[in-house]
Amino acid sequence: MEFSTSPNDLVRFLQKPASEFAKSDIIRFIRSNNIETFNFRYVSEDGKLKTLNFVIQGDEHLDDVLSFGERVDGSSLFSFVEAGSSDLYLIPRFRTAFLNPFTEKPCLDILCSFYTNEGLPLENSPEFILRKAHESFRLKTGFTFKAMGELEYYLNSPKESLFLSENQKNYQNSGPFAKWEDFRTEAMIMIARAGGNVKYAHGEVGSFTSETEAFEQHEIEFLPSQVEEAADQLVIAKWILRMLAYQYGVEISFAPKISEGKAGSGLHIHMMLVKDGKNLMTENGKLSDISRRMIAGILNVAPALTAFGNTIPTSYLRLVPNQEAPTYICWGDRNRSVLIRVPLGWLGKKDMLKDANPLEPTVNVPVGDSQTVEFRVPDGSADIYNLLAGLVMATAHGFEMKDSLAKADSLYVGVDIFKNKDKLASLDHLPYSCFDSAEALEKRRSVFEQSGIFSPSMIDNVIRKLKAFNDKGLSDKILGDKEKIRELVLKFIHVM
């Protein structure tokens, strides 16, 4: 394997993949690059990235911290940890190490896991819930679950007078109409250097202006990675984008909705199942039964999944009819009005390269290697680890459902559902509010609690938080009231 072209500084230096990083590698990198400081990064119950800073006091100190971790106050990070016995251990996961792109002097950052006073993984910590879900899934099916996100965001800056982009016409615009292409490119490079498996980046549909401000939507999309790594990459990417926006002096938001009638920002999740290095999503050039069982399981619990993927009241200003965000429980091929989309795949297509470049030989595309299915419901408020763990559990549920293939067939749509009233009338609807989402999770909680992946107390806590918004019927109450919508948007402008 060739590592010299990797954007990750540690991979290039150590000449090995991040999955093989050991403590000795981290120490060698630190010594060879004159690194004086490092940070432990970790995600707590609120889904936000936290930081613990260290200055290296010598070889023994460095080895001790990397070997034994450090203590933190768990009661300040998790509601279920009592103050009377709150100490938790932070233990670094070496595969996540990266050079901090924002410090003047070289500084190494490492994501960490939580452990109890007994040295056991903290059951309800986000990273461990996802790890448990994937381990259980692999044990039951023999499959590896891979995922990747489409991270959408808005940049808000003072309005300029030249080359204004048309309202809601920013999709893959180039400069000078797209003002923040350089920002996006810089962020993409930083994310890749931090270990993000970046596919590409581009301008998204959303664009609009007020009298003084301009709002421009963008997206950074990733390549499929093992599901635990996909979660880590999204958390770090959001942190990098916020930090870079702060340096630029521009406001960034991943909020699901920032203005009525304008495109919202989603966090679409693409998924694939793999065994022995082979993508299992297609068979004989068509979507496989494995894929259809996966789709059926996710659709069956989709309303409950909003409890992890759509966690604030403005999430439900995005999930409204006749826009690209889904509202009804169905799936289809290349169809952007559905909840699960099967995107265009390179299913044995050939001669396209030769047609565009006559001097090139014919290239046979590996059939189905890149095929995914896309869950289009979540947004930037998603609790990323719990969302991905929920999708893994929903997929496992699909394999256990006796009627999963029939269920998938019954929920397939081949047209824009909003142009087919009969089909629309036969479909169930996603929740209308956080309160409705909590009730949906209550009904389907057994799927997530299976095998002890999500604990009953953790599910109770999610339900309690969602119901606390008291937003049942809120979307209808404020419909058309621009002042109230703006007030709500500003309250939740900075999500997880």
C-alpha cells in the first residue's frame, strides 16, 4: 500500500494506515516533529466535542498519559453520572490522532473513549453505544457496516454588490457567484489531513440575501468508512468548519432550517454492507435482497430514528412536504422525494470514458462496488454516534423481520410521491415535532434496546429531552409568522 500521497501527516510519516497506529508510533511522531502539546478530544452526552489540553513534561509523562489516560468529572459530562462518584477515565484511541490545523506550534489531537472506575467502557457513552451496535451486528450477520455523511451548512456574511447568486440556485456554482469556494476547499483539505475520508465538496442549492446579509449553502461529502470511523470523521469535520469560520470572521450553521421557504441543511447518511471486502448492496447488476432487507428495517423504525437524527424543534420546519427533505416513509431509485434513496451506481456501465476520450481504452467498471443506499432524514442536530448506532440496529432489525422483502416492495415508489395522490395516501408520515419523535421512539424502543445496546435509562433520557421542548403542533402554530420563525431559528442556530 502506498502512503506517500496520503493527506494525513501521521500516515505519511509512519507509513502505515491509521488503523494500525500504536502508542510507540504516536510517541515517535511527537518526538520527531518537536511537538510540545497535545489534546484529548471526546464527545459527551450532549453530542458536542470537548477538549483536555496537555503540555509534555518529558518522556515519562508522555508515556504515562498515552498509556493510562486521564481523569475527568463525569457528572459534568453525563446526566446519569452522580457527583458523589463522578470520576471517569479518558483513554486515547490512537487511530484517531491528527495534527491540529489551527495551532501556531505543532499540536497533536486524539479522540478518546470513557471508562469507569472499574476500568470498563462507560455503557451509555456515545462512542461505546456505536461500538457495541456494530460488534453485535457483525456477530449476528458477518457483515461490516460502512457509512458516510453529506455534511451541509450555511455561511452567513455581509451582502456584496457584485455577482449575487440567484435565490436557491447555488448548486455547484463556481466563483464569483459562489463566494465561499476557497473556504470550502481549505476546510476540505484540513478535514482530509485530520483523517477525514473526503469524497468531494461543492456548493449546495441554498442561497438567498436580505438587505444586508448573504446566505450561501455548501456541502462536504465523505467516502464510505467503517461506521465508527464515519462518526469520528463527522464530529471532527464540524469542529474544523466552525473553527475555520471563526478565523474567517463568518458565521456558519449546520441548523436544519435558517429561513422559511429556503433549502434546509440535512445530514444525509449513505450506507453499505461489506463482507470479505465485497460490497453486498447489489447482485447480478440489481439491488440485492440484503439491501432490501436493510431498507425495510430502517423504514420500519424510521419515525423512531428521528429521535437521534432530528433533535430540535427547527428539525421539523425542514421535514415538510413538496421540498427535497423527506416526509413520508418510502424508498426509491434516484428519487429525492423519498426517505431512502438508492443513488445512481456504476452498475457495469462501460465505454463512458472512451466516449469522452476516444484515445482511451474501454474500461470495465467493477459492478456494484460503490453502491450505497441513502437515509435522507437526519440534519445537523443529529447525535451522530447514536444516529449511526440506531441505523445499525435498524438494519439488524430488517434481517430479523420475516416479511422484510414484502415490506420493502410495498413501500417502493418510482415517481415523485407528491404527484401521486393515491400512493401518498397509503404511506405513513414522519413525526411532526420533537414530541412526536419521542413518542415514536417509545413505541419502537425494543429494537434499540436489544442486546443491551441502548440502555432503557438512556432511551428514557432521550424521550425526556425531546418532550421537554413541548413543541407538539408548533410548526402549524407558527406557519407564516416570519418573526416567530426567525426567533426559533436563532435559538437553535448552533446545533451539535
